[in-house]
Amino acid sequence: MTTGPRASGGGRVAAVVVTYNRRELLDEALTALGAQTRAPDRIVVVDNASADGTADMVTGRFPEVDLLTLPRNVGGAGGFSAGMAHALDGGADLLWLLDDDTVPEPGALEALLTARERATTPGEGPPTLAASRVVWTDGRDHPMNTPRPKHRATAAESRIARAAGCVPIRSASFVSLLVEATAVRDRGLPIADYFLWNDDFEFTTRMLRGRRGLLCPDSVAVHKTREFGGTDTDPGDRFFYEVRNKIWLFTGSPGLTPVERVLYAGSTLRRWGRTFAASSDRAVLCRAMARGIAKGLSGRPRPTAALLREIGVEVPRP
């Protein structure tokens, strides 16, 4: 479904927004998508079985939106996997991924597409993904969504990125991220069984291993989290997902090189140390960590295609 006249260039862009019980924030996000200077060709909203009237709000206020209502909450990871599969099945060339508390500025998508076009080379084609600059409600860069720079970018990569007004990156978050559909078909969807956290890091490192990604400062999105903070904020019992998924990532994902596994594992342990140091209830964190270690070491994520099939979503063939 289209949201308005499509500008030339870039191919068909499908915006994929995942939501769960945040009707008012989703309303604001969808309003911002409709106000883009280059409108997405299709908007897919994945409702993770919300109980706050989200589905009625979307159908009533945004009838042009393609609403995918899931029978149960499969988390952000499962929601993005389902929405991306749905968009790919509809023939999207580019996937624009956004959380329901993401409010892109009017020129956000146009800036991403412009950077992509400027960074396209005859030999390699376009970059695999391009990420927006993410700020908090007061305009400060949001530490939760700062892409990791690519420290070993080649001279050619750096030159092409600079010419496009961008920076080479190694990973990014699902807060205003434009991804090539061909890359997703080639390397797979986000791992749905992660449920919460690290799914975007695993997905983007997998997409970008041996490929190019960009941070585009001219594309700006506001991430309306309740508080300003990074990933070392005390998550309470949800620390389980952080620990389990990091173990799954470091022991099984093809996205990281052996050297990167060591470096990122070290930075993860340091961040966990800061989380414990700042926690007001370390007993909860200890229990969550113990469960996460047990689950991470005792099994592997379920196949994404099988999990999506359980909720009625088929993964399109490459």
C-alpha cells in the first residue's frame, strides 16, 4: 500500500514498524512517516498482540497502513522478522526499519536514499545498509543507538562514505535503518528467537561482514525512550535476554570474525560490570544472569522460519 506519490530513485521502500502496547507513540511515529518528504511506498505495522487498542487505532487513523496483527507477542526480534518477511513477500527493494517510539524528521528517508545513491559504486553497487543519526527528545545523540564505527574500513570505503557525507559502520540498531532487500534474502532475517535485545546487533553485523554500511548524519530520527541512557542501564529481570542472546551471538553467529568475538566479548563484560555496579538490586541481576547463562549454553535459537510459521507468517524463498 502506498502512502503518496513516490519520488524517483531508490526502488520500492517498505517501512516496517514493530509495536507493542504503545498506541500513542505509534500514532506519533506513523504521523511522522506520513509527513516524509519522500514517502515510503508501503508501511507495514507489526502489532505484537497489543491489548491497548493499537489495532483499532491503526485501522481507524491510518487505513493505508498494512497491519500485521500477530497472535502472540514474539518480541522485537520476532516482530521485525515477521514484518520484514511480509514486506519482502510484497516485493520491497528496501526495508526501512523503525521502532514504535521512533519519530523520523521529515527528511529522514530522503537523506538515507540520497546517501545510498551517492555511495553506490559501479563495482560494488549500493551499501548494504544506511542508518540515521538517532537523538533523544532534547536533541542529544542517543547512546543506546550509536552505530559502531568500522575501525578497519579501507581507504576506498572511507573515501566513498565521506563523499556521501557519511561514516563507515560495523553495526547499527533498528531505529531508522534502511536495508537492501537483496542482502536480507541472501543472509537471512533477524533471529526471531532472540525475542528482545541484541537481535539488531547480530543482524547488522551479519549483513555487514565483508560489506559496506553507513551512518548518515543528515538523516535524523528522535528515539522517544522514557529516559536518556545507554545499554548499561539496569534492566532488572530482562537481563536474562541480554546474557542468553550474547552467548548465542558469540558462540553461533556468522556475523563476527574471531578477533571481533574476542573484542566485543571483552566490551560486553566491561559493560555488564558497569550495570552491576550501578544496580540497586543485584540479586535480581544475578538470578537473571544465571538463567541466561544456563539457557545460552544449553541450546541454540529455534529456526526463524519455524517460529514465524507458528504465528502464520511464511518466509519468502531467496
